[in-house]
Amino acid sequence: MLLKTCLFLLLFLLQQTIATSFDGFLFNGFRGVNFTLEGFTTITTTGLLMLNNMTKEITGHAFHPSKFNFRNPSDGSVFSFSTTFAFGIISVDPNLSGHGIAFVISPTEDFSRAIGSQYLGLSNLSSNGNSSNHLFAVELDTILNPEFRDINENHVGVDINGLRSSNSSPAGYYPDNGQPFHNLTLWSGQVMQVWVDYDGRERRVDVTLAPASIAKPKKPLLSTKIDLAGVLMDSMFVGFASSSGSYLTSHYILGWSFSVNGTAQALDFSLLPSLPRTKSKNRSKLLYILLPLASAIFVLVAITVALLFVRRKMKYAEELEQWEMDYSSHRFSYKDLHRATRGFRDKELLGIGGFGRVYKGVLPSSRTEIAVKRVSHESRQGMREFVAEVVSLGRLRHRNLVPLLGYCRRKRELLLVYDYMRNGSLDKFLHDSGKPVLSWAARLKIIKGVAAGLLYLHQDWEQVVIHRDIKASNVLLDEEFNARLGDFGLARLYDHGDDLTSTNVVGTMGYLAPELARTGKSSTATDVFAFGTFLLEVVCGRRPLSSSMGEQVVLVDWVVENWRTGSITATRDARMGEEDYETEEVELLLKVGLLCSHPLPAARPSMRQTMRYLEGEEPLPELSPTYMSFSVLELLHNDGFDDYLMSPTATATATASSVYVSGE
Ligand SMILES: *[C@@H]1O[C@H](CO)[C@@H](O)[C@H](O)[C@H]1NC(C)=O
Ligand SMILES: *[C@@H]1O[C@H](CO)[C@@H](O)[C@H](O)[C@H]1NC(C)=O
Ligand SMILES: *[C@@H]1O[C@H](CO)[C@@H](O)[C@H](O)[C@H]1NC(C)=O
Ligand SMILES: *[C@@H]1O[C@H](CO)[C@@H](O)[C@H](O)[C@H]1NC(C)=O
Ligand SMILES: *[C@@H]1O[C@H](CO)[C@@H](O)[C@H](O)[C@H]1NC(C)=O
Ligand SMILES: *[C@@H]1O[C@H](CO)[C@@H](O)[C@H](O)[C@H]1NC(C)=O
Ligand SMILES: *[C@@H]1O[C@H](CO)[C@@H](O)[C@H](O)[C@H]1NC(C)=O
């Protein structure tokens, strides 16, 4: 796992450097990216590159701002290059879609003289095909244009200097398992990936297409011999062009990587923004019927709206101060959030957490599914600092964190906008009888995922982020049951607040480290403590604090007690199947959990160390049940754990729980 995190770090650094160096880049989503955008092209708040926006007869262009060297100036030979991108086309009409997308290599970013529709915003009647264009493109064409000898209305083509493809093929791919050619519909609304590879020595272009879920097929969709020496110039722009023509279509690029003299880096699909949800086909049909009716109603509504306008204005009132201007790209309008959640209807309520209510929503503009958390906040002082922090947390990107998209501020309220997680929170799976029982493999994956997310927050990001509220209900599960830690840094809101008397200690009972209860100071060690408790909760399927026959049971103590009296593995969740788990693994995890939840902060491992234990890269230190007890005196002085280790016979010992309880 250490290897994995190192690799991640390396990739991250690589991504940073490559993105700015001259011979390649990788963008997993485009949030904050500085591209040259033209026409109707925008970057959505979720980081999609939207080439055009459901509007007829428009074009859009996006280019990387710097030029790349494609040719050796001395002998004119063209270097090999490689690019891959993920795209999605969403069309209102299920049978037809506006003209298409092209990946373009061009000497200029200026296509103001080009026309749309079948010309894809790349050329015009007089310039089409002219060798002075120096244009190389791979088109994803969704209309049959006989003038360009298009083969059908759903094809991929290689274009030189114009729209008449030098080679093209119906959209689809050759599966690696030898099955016959598999057709794909470019405008299906599904995410697909394209690879374009030019071999400078062989003078060959390979173009490959596949659905997002599939690795690059070995056999390209089309492979054609072309010498680009006469086409490309020494230094060229790379980018995309698209046109909608007379169809309501949106073209999206989700991620893009490019490299000269090397293979384009793979996209990380877990980091890509998701496509807006497509409207159901029935609905669009229904629309045709309802349209006349709707327009009649519209007149009535317009009058009402005019009357309600003043009231609405009040309803959507939000606060916007001068200092917030810097954060405008992270700010959502209250109106959008209100609409997205249908007025924060109870029906959209996903849950009520320690910090407020969470609602499900769908952003009206991009159809992105979101979760909106309403946090009430009294203090005005803390707000500015906190918003700065939210914006900075929005830059956290890790496959085990719930992406924070932005915020909105209103009256005494802060609204935080997150990606929506399909499978909801983990605690439901652990403690609700209605949900399926998680297998051991699923639990292992969840625990390691949360550990990886926490390691990133603690050690691998540019700043140390203390989570402060790790618990099962803050761990969300995405579509593939990947664990994602939510609410990071949120507890800090209360630190910034001015009312410190009652809310000094943040966190959730049962997950609070003893020293936190005493001093109120959070640290990475208090996070590790909560993680240990969380780990035990997942393995044992029991809450950190529960009551049994009127008596309070502290999970950590209960596990230690079972260990002392016989079998530590007997504490695992009995609902798991018998063959499902490995005894050694269960034992290892329980002990790691106990070590992390050690009452003395100095005895807890760091998250990196914890990862090493979990991955079996390093053996756990020799532990015994008594290791978990400790000297009360020592705890009071809260130092010298080493001294304690040297006097294991200390007489005045207490178990974890007595401190727990006294800490309450
Ligand atoms: C598309 O973008 C244009 C210009 O930004 C805007 O006027 C129009 O309303 C947008 N259309 C849709 C359907 O979002
Ligand atoms: C974006 O790129 C352009 C062209 O390279 C440059 O002039 C501009 O300063 C950049 N803007 C930002 C915010 O980096
Ligand atoms: C590609 O490699 C050649 C040598 O193989 C080198 O001369 C050239 O500068 C490289 N091009 C880029 C853009 O890195
Ligand atoms: C799409 O095509 C199918 C079959 O060709 C046809 O039945 C259907 O009516 C078409 N839908 C629209 C909206 O044109
Ligand atoms: C077509 O495009 C070329 C090059 O972009 C430009 O020089 C020419 O004026 C355009 N022709 C028309 C009719 O717009
Ligand atoms: C190609 O374009 C150049 C420059 O725009 C122009 O001089 C030339 O006549 C064009 N060639 C043809 C065949 O149209
Ligand atoms: C794939 O599409 C082609 C037309 O482009 C059609 O002839 C063929 O039957 C389709 N194959 C399958 C399996 O649907």
C-alpha cells in the first residue's frame, strides 16, 4: 500500500510537472484549467469540458494554451505522439445527434472563419481540403454527409486538412477476447474513450475507441499509413472542435492526456467528473405533447411569477461580500441549490448529521447529481476563514474522499455541495437490518480505503488536514462500494466560531480520544484514535458505544476483554459467512484497530504506519491484552509512554473505558 501511495504521489507530481512542461499533459477533469475556449465552450463547475451546450447551430473550440513541438526542424520528420480522451455526447433526440467532435492538431487556435454543422467548426467551403490548412483531426462524426463521402451517421475518421476523411470506420471496437466487432453509438450518452497514436517511424495513425469501462482494445478501430511530415508544422496547438448543427446536442470531454514521444498517460476514471444524467426518452416524447399545454399555462404562471417576484427575491436572498469575489468559481447560487433540491423538500432529505441536514439534488444546468449539506452557523467572524478553508478543501482530490464541489452562503447558513454518492453511508450497511450484509472482502476494501483517504489528509496533501469526525456515518459508498470519507475539515467550523464554551470538543461520542475529551485539542493522533474505533466497528459490526442489558458497552473494551478471555476473532461480525474471511486477517485488523485506539496518543501509529500494518508490509509489534491498559498517573501527565513500556508491572492500571467514561 505504501508503494501504492508513493505511486499516487509520484503520479500526482508527474501530473503537476507534465501539465506545465512542453511535451505532454494529463487532465483528469478540467476544473481550474486554463484553456483557450471559444464559441459556446465552457468548463462546468464539476470540471467537464462542455464543447457546446444543447443549443442548435453553434460551434465550440478548446485548445491547450501552449504549442507543442511535433517536428524535428532539421530533417522535417514528425515525432511520434499519443493522446487519449474520454468523451460523452448527449442528444435530446434518441435517433439523431448534432454533427460531432474532432480532436484537432492545428497551427492556429483561430477558427473564426470556419463554419459549423458538417464542417465541425474546422474549415469552410473554400478552405476545406486546402493543404495550407496544416490540419490533422480525428472526427467523431454523427451525421452522414455525402459531400464528404461519409460512410454512415456514426463513424470515426482521420481527417487531413479537411472534412473528407482519408480513412474512416463505423464506431465500435474489436473486443480482446476475439468476439466479433462490437458496434457503439457515439451519441448514446455513455462515456467512451478514444486513443490516437501516431508512430513517427512507421508513419502510421492508429485510432481506437472503447466504452469507458473497457481497457484499450489491442486491435485499433482503424489504422492508416499517413506521413504527417507534409501536414504538421514544427509547432502546433492541440485541442477539440465541435458543432451541433440543427440538433439539440451537448458534447463533453471528461478527461484528456497527451504526449509527444511517448504514450499518453492513462486517465484515472475515478477522478473524472461524471456526465450530466440523460433525460429519459419517454420524458422527451411527453414534452412534445405537453408543450402546447405548457405554453398556455405559462401565461398564467408568468402573471403569478410577476406577483411573487418580490417575495422570491427575498426567498433566494444570499450573502455575498467583497472578499468572496475571489471564490466565485466555487460558489453556487442559492437559487440553483434550491431548485436542485426542489426547495429542500423532505423527500430529498438524505440524512441528518451532526452538522446539519443533507439533501439530494440535481443541478438544473448540468444535470449533475449532488448532495447539499445545510450547516447553520452563528458566527460571522469565523465565516470568512472557514470559506477560505472550504475552497482550499475543494482542491483535495483522492479516490477515497467525497469531492467537495463548492459552497453557498445565506443568512446564518452555509451550504456545502458535494458529489452525490449512490450507496449512501456505511453505517446503514453495518447497523440496519434491511441492508445486505457486507462481505469480509468489502469490509477490508472499505477499511483500507478510509485509511488511504485519511493518510492523504494527514500526510500526503500540501497541508495537514485533521478530519475530526471520523465515523461510519461519515464514510460514504460510491457506485462500486469504494469508501469515501466525507465532511473533512467541517468540524473546524466550530473551532473558528466564537462560542467555544459548549462546542469546544468536536467529534462524536464513542470516537473521541481520551485526551481530546480532556483538552479539547484535535490532532492527527485523535483522528487515528477515531479511525481505530471505526475499524473495530466495521470488523465487529457493532457501534462504538452500545448498551446491553442496561449496561453501556464500549467496543474497544469489549474487544480487549474477548482477547484476554480467549479469542479476539470471536468479536468479528457474526453475520459474515463462515468461508468468507481469513482468521489471520481478522485478527490483524482487530489488533491494528486496538493499537490505533490506544488510550495514550504516543502509542498510536501514524496513518502511514497503519497502512503498512494493514497491507502486511510490516509486522505488528508484539501486543498483548495488557498492552491496552495503562497507568493512570502516566495518563494524567500524558507523557513518557516509553517509561510506561519499561514498567509493564505498573500496579495502578485502568482500562480504556474508565478514561472514556470519565472523559464524557
Ligand atoms: C448556452 O450558452 C449560451 C451562452 O453562454 C446561453 O445564452 C444559453 O442559454 C445556453 N443554453 C443552454 C441550453 O444552456
Ligand atoms: C492562461 O493562459 C494564457 C495563455 O497562455 C495566459 O496569457 C494567461 O495569463 C493564463 N491565465 C491564467 C490565470 O493562468
Ligand atoms: C522527441 O525525441 C527526439 C529524439 O528522439 C528529440 O530530438 C525531440 O526533441 C523530442 N521531442 C519532444 C517534443 O520532446
Ligand atoms: C427513433 O427511431 C425508432 C426506430 O427507427 C422510431 O420508432 C422512433 O419513433 C424514433 N424516435 C424519434 C423520436 O424519432
Ligand atoms: C475560409 O477559411 C479561410 C481560412 O480559415 C479564410 O481565409 C477564408 O476567408 C474563409 N472563407 C470564407 C468564405 O469565409
Ligand atoms: C489554398 O489556400 C491558399 C491560401 O489561403 C490559397 O492561396 C490557395 O489558392 C488555396 N488553394 C486552393 C486550391 O484553393
Ligand atoms: C453494426 O452496425 C452495422 C452498420 O454500421 C450493421 O450492419 C451491423 O449489423 C451491426 N452489427 C450488430 C451486431 O448490430
